[in-house]
Amino acid sequence: MKNFLKYSRPFLLSIGVALLFFVVFFIITTVTKEKEPQPAPDITGVAYDETTLFSLSENFGLQGTALVFVDPMIEEDLLHVTSLMTANDGRSDVVAVSVSDHPFNVQKAEIEEMSLDEVRFVFDADGEMAKTYGISGTPVTYFIDKNGMIQDAHLGGISAKTLNKAFNKIA
């Protein structure tokens, strides 16, 4: 038995290392594998002017869209929208969906204070848009190409490098 262990130990060790390699390889390829783009659900909401409706499908076929769910009452969310506008540099449309339950006029005052007039804000008055996208916190950003396919999604803040990469996917 001692001889068996003496001569088989290197073989068993190499088998163990090979198995470990394959397990690590499987985990890495599974975790980092890019997901197939999914169709973006169409949403409709009250536009910033409070008189017109905005529908996401209006952008399909025209240009990519960065769809970001925010609460205008949270300054960090509005700063996130500002970073989206800076990184976008006119390549795509940026649509911010307000999921706040504050009255429109209070939300608009916060938006105006941050000078975000070039952003298309849409109010999710009944919470249906957030429900459709499964939003439970903010900010959440979806990068949707001109064919209406979600190419990327992020919860929370996004680095400038990641923003640039995401906008390049949908431009």
C-alpha cells in the first residue's frame, strides 16, 4: 500500500490540479460570459412638460437610448444623470424616468436646480414603468440600442470608462 501511494501521489496530484483548473475555468467563463441582448419593454409616461406622453418605442429605429431610473429628490441620482450626459456627448438619447412619489412641481424644481434641461425627463406617476423594469432602487441605467434591444444594464454609479463602453455599444 505504501508503494501504491508513493507512486500514485504525483498522478493523483496532477489529476486534482487539472480538475481545479477546469472548475476555475468553468466559473470564470460562466460569470464573465456576456448575456444575449433582450428586447426592451416599451414604457409610456408623462413628459416633463406634464402635457405630452413619452413612449420609449418612439426611439426604436432612430437612435440608442440610455434609460435611467432616478429619484430627483436624491442629489446623487441627479449627479448620475449629469455623468451620463457628459459621457454621452450627443451619441444617444438620454431619458431619465423619475420614480419619486413627490408632486411633479417639487421634482421639477430639483431638476431645474441641477440645470438638466437637455435631459428628457419622464414621470412615472403610477409606478408602472418601474414595475415593468423591476426597479427597486435608484439609479438603474439601461443601455438600449436603436433596435430596442437592451445591450447593457447597471445598478448604481458607473465609471467613466464603463459609460463610454456602454454608449459605444448603442451608438
